[in-house]
Amino acid sequence: MKAISEGGNQNCPDCGQVVEPRITKQYLSKGEIDESEKKLVEALTGDMTTISCPKCKNKLMFEPGDPVKGHKDNFGKPLTPEAAEHMGKYRVRCNNCETNFCTGCNVHPYHIGQTCE
């Protein structure tokens, strides 16, 4: 039995009805189940990426943001446009240990006012 998968849901190939996961596992191969679960995660997370905190190894979902406006570097100077864009794309705060870090180079604390280079 090969199921049709839309947005991570398993559908009956004959009638198109959604099939409960406990029933799906009885008829699908491990590879088909893994592919279905992968599609479900992709549907739920969109463009997000899974990353790990470099300090506590907590897994986080991450989606790059827009340039940060109004922040200052460690010397009190306004961020350059490049540093503001970098901060919006790469800075993350771990929801477990509250460490700020850079997803580009894994430095913690985050290197505010600088890029990874």
C-alpha cells in the first residue's frame, strides 16, 4: 500500500481520507513513515532551521529575521548597516539557558556590532 502524502498527512490512496498514524504504521514501510514525518515537519516549520545552542546543546527552531534597528554596539555606537543585518539574520537567544549566540559561527555571547569575519 502506498499512501499519498500532503502536508505531512497520510491519505488513503483509494478514497483520499486522512488515515490515523497508528493505522498508517501497520501498512507503510519505515522509509515511507520517515518521509511522511519529514514532510510534516517541513509543513509545520516552513523556512525555519533546526539549530543547537553551543552552550547547553538545546535544540531550537530558527528563522532569520530582518535587520535590527536602533541597537548599539558594546562601545555605545550605532550598529553599521552590515552589523544590523547580521544581527537580524544570525543572533539567537537560547530559550533554555538564555545564552545569546551567533548561528553563523557559534560564538557566544553574540558578537554585537561585528560580523563573523
